[in-house]
Amino acid sequence: MKTKLLIFAAVSFGLAGLCSAQTTSPTASVTSTTTKSAGAPYIEGSVWTLTMIKTKTGLDDDYFRQISGTVKPIYDEEKKQKIILDYKILMGDPHNRDEANIIIMVQYPNMAALDGLRDKMDPLVEKVMGNEDQRRATAVKRLDVREILGTRTMREITLK
């Protein structure tokens, strides 16, 4: 069960769910929607999933090699099919030993884009990463290199 959760988190949100501090990609066309309350001091924008990852000491490059052949092709295909707007990977020094050193950010056009996401993703994931047993083996292998500390979904806002 934990393996399936890790696979889903890594693929859906680490797919998963690789992103940025930049408001939108220069090539992405994002239509912002205003909030229902005209008095809100912001405009709602796209939705980001952030996956916080902690790699084991000295294994950053190993992790990046692993996801270059699996996660990156899936994100690239998602962008091509306009399932996602963009993705980014941030790497930095953790503040302490329990914090992430890698954050994968995935930008969706809106919250509705998350509805039925698995149905859209399963064929892409199977094409790139193989059947469920192959994906499970990949996820187990990644346990030797990294730990997913958590995933967060947040809406981008623009102050008025």
C-alpha cells in the first residue's frame, strides 16, 4: 500500500505532482479567473502541486538520472497534451536534516484540471514506466535514493 502511495505521489505530483517561483511560463497561456467575492484583494491563477523530496547524502545525481528517464518524459508529454502548463525542479540546501533538498513543482491551469487526472495519466505512465509491477519496482528502487516528505497543492494568486 505504501509503495502504491509512493508511486502515485511521485507520478501524479512528482510528475509527479517539478516546477518554480516564476509566476507563469513565458510560453504558457494562463487565463486567470477572479474570485467569487468582488472584494477579494487578489485574482486566482493556476494551481501548483509541490512535492518535497529529501535525497540521501551524495545521491542527488543518482535521483536526477532516475527521473530523467521516467518522470521527465511524462511531464513533457503532459505539457504537449496540455494536461499541465509547466513543471520545474528546485534544488537547494535544506535548513536541517529533516527538510527537503528538492522540490518538484507542477503547474495546472486550475483546480478542475485535477479532476480525472489519474484517468489521463495512467496511459502515459504505463507507456513510459511500464506496467504496474515495473512501476512498483522503480518506486522501490527509488526508496534507496530518496524520501518523499510530502505534497502540497496551492493556488497561485496575483494581488490586485
